[in-house]
Amino acid sequence: MFDTKTILEALIENWHIWLATVTLIVAALIDGLQLEVPNWITFPMVISGVVFSFATFGLEGLAWSLIGTAILSHNSARAGQFRPSPRIGIPISCETPAS
């Protein structure tokens, strides 16, 4: 029914997609339990995204990755958490600000 050689080849060829998928699932589970994603997941994924973009698209990819990271992190490092900036219309966490 399943050809294990074909499946293994597909897994090896698309390793980066599987790594991102597994990491996002782990982050979602932790977020569901603790209502925050820890920085030990967030920062390596940001760095790996920048490296992947540079490796795939060269200096232009590096520039766009750094610009995107700067926009998303602008004024969003509250309480040590990396969160998207509300200034560009990206949803942020459902946390209620302290009064």
C-alpha cells in the first residue's frame, strides 16, 4: 500500500517543512497549556528562518527577512516575549494589559 522508500525520500527532500511543522505543533501545544510560547522555541525559529531565506534567496532574502523581523518585533518585546506589532495590523496575544 505505501512505498516506504518513496515516503522516506519525500521526508528527506522536505525536511525543512517537517521541522517547521513539528516545531509549530509543539509551540501550539505549549501555548494551549501555558498561554505563551517560550523563547527557546521562538528565537531559534526566527534565526533559522533568516538563515533559510538567505540560503535560498541570497542577500535579497536576508534583507527581506531582517526587515520583516524588525517590523514584527518593533515595540513588541513585552515581558520578554516576541510578539507581532499591533501597529501593522497583525493580531497580538489575547493578554489583557495590566491597569
